[in-house]
Amino acid sequence: AWLEDRLSDQQIRKLSWGIAYKMPYAFALTGKARIGNEVLDFLSGKFGSEPGIFTTEPTKGSEPSFGDLMRWYQHSVFLMGAAQLGRWDVASPIATANVVAQIRQVDQGSPGSDIGGIGHGNFLLLTPSAMCGLYLFHRGAIMEALQLTRFVLMLWRSDKSAFHMLYDIATGEVVTESSAQHHRWLQGKNVLHVVHPSKERQHSFASGLAIALLAEAFAATKDRDLLVAAGEIVQFDLRCAWEGPFKRWPSKCKVAWGAANLLRFGNFGDEALLSSARLRTHIQEVTKCCFLDNQHPLGHFGDYHFPISDRCVSELPSGTIHWEEGSCGLIVAEDYVTGEEEELCAEFVYELMIVSRALGRNFESQRKKRDRS
């Protein structure tokens, strides 16, 4: 309701892409089709650079920016909202084909085992690959979605002591902290390409997206390896720094989404790494700490800080999730960017809807089991 109240016709026309691309999905999942379509129409009209492409233009330069790498992540979230609204003029065959066209092959093995990722230039990133994979599963492009799933799986298996998120096509290797030093745009920015379990202010949403994709891939294929890998990443997330005030770290949000997908689609037999009860407990704890404890009385969840340099990890006091400009010498746009209240609210709303759907289905399943016994 808070987000809807913020959007009169005049305010919709002032929306920027970065603030609003998540809104159609949030409004679609909450049944607010009118406002969802109004936002969708405005964004597709203003930011539809060519048929079936809805995103900002990449920067011009010899090296990519993190924003360049995330372009197709934003594009696919927008298309998922359009599809949920039944807007096939936006989530069209052309738009879906444009997503598929972004897949860059990493390994062309035997038929049906290709690995491909999405990013920009020579670099492929987990987050756009996973989000585009989710969109392609929803549109029935199963083979292409599985290419992206195998890419995420390859990143995870490269080093399970940390979660590396970036692949360099030029070298044919996953980017590590050592190899990142050869690229000026990555120097001092390990937080952008690896999740360290022992450090705070990591981009935990990447782990959550990986779990979400692997769970849906398991639903599509019943490949047990995918279920096991998703469970391993949940276990990895359980090892990540997450104590005291830091439990409200907003980037944890997609862990709830991923774990909810695993709870919804998983098959918890003797080989499962997690019991459904343990998984449900983790979902509920992330939901309480990350979503509900951050909610303001008016309904929104505040703004958030998105680290883009390691100084945000090393310089701030333990437990810090928000900070003032200039704190510990941190500089906006060099060390972090600030996300607006509207963007975070839209994201949290659609993720809460996904979580509530999974928990509701699980509780109903448990009730039926108790009744039968």
C-alpha cells in the first residue's frame, strides 16, 4: 500500500529505471494489476531502446562497470513482472530471444551439457545469469535455462570455501582474488565478485539467487545433483557472518527466496542435506530479521547501501548495515551506492510473496501428513 500510494500518474512519469524496474513484478504478485500495468507501460515506452530490450545503455569504455554486468539482471526482473501480468507484448518472443542471445558459451560439451553465462564483454556474472535463467524457465526455454544453471553450478563448484561469482572468458577461468588484481576495475573490489563466509556486508543475494535457480532447475529435470548443490549453498549461507545487528543486512533477502524455492520444489529424502524443518526455520529467521525487522511503521523498508569496494567491508564497525555519507572516509559512487526506498520496497514485496507461497504450501502439506497419520 505504501508503494502504491507513492505513485500518482504524475509520479509514475518521473520514475527512473533503476528505482522502478522491479515494481511490475511486485504489483503483479500482490494482485495490483492496474498500477502494475501503468508502471510497465511507462517503463517499456521510455526505456525500450529497441524491440524486446528494456534496460539502460552500457557505459562506453575499455573495461566494464558492475552496472554493465547487471543490465540483463534488471531486464529479466522487468520481464518477469510483465509475464506475471500477462503482458506478452512486453514479455514477447522477441524479448525472450534477446535474453537467450546474451548467453555466452563457456563450454560446449556433449549435447545437452552446454554451459553458458550472461554478463558484459569478457566477463560473465552469476546474478544476471541466474535471474535470466529463472525468467527462461518461466517462459519454457528449458534448454537455455539449463545452460545458465550449469554455469551457476560451475561457479559454485570452483571453490566451495567461498562463492565466486565472476568468470573471465579471455582466460577461461573463474575470477579469484588473485586474478582480479590484473583488472583495474576489480582492484580493491573483491566484494563484487566473491562472497566470503567470514566477512560482513557481502552480496548474499547472489547465493540466494543461485539457490532459487537450482531449485527450479531440479523441478524441471529431477536431477538430484541440482538439489544437492542447492542444499550445499544453503549450508554455505548458514556459515556466513550473520550475528547481532548485522542480521538485518538487506542483501540477505534473496536467501529467503532461494530457500523458499527449495522448500517448494525439493524432494527431502534420505540423501537431502537439509530437513524441510531446518530449511523452514532458516526461511522464517531470514524473513523476520531481513524483512520484518527492517520495516518502518509506514510500510516501507528504508533505503539500503550497496558496497562496491572492499572498504565497506573492512572499514566499518562490525554489525553496521547503514552508514552516513563520509563515515570512515567512504565515498558515494566509489565505495558504495545507495538504493532508494521505493526500489527496496518493490523487491522485498515480491520476495515476501514468493516466501509466503512456499511456506503456505509447506504448512498445508505438513497438515495433510498429520491428518493421515
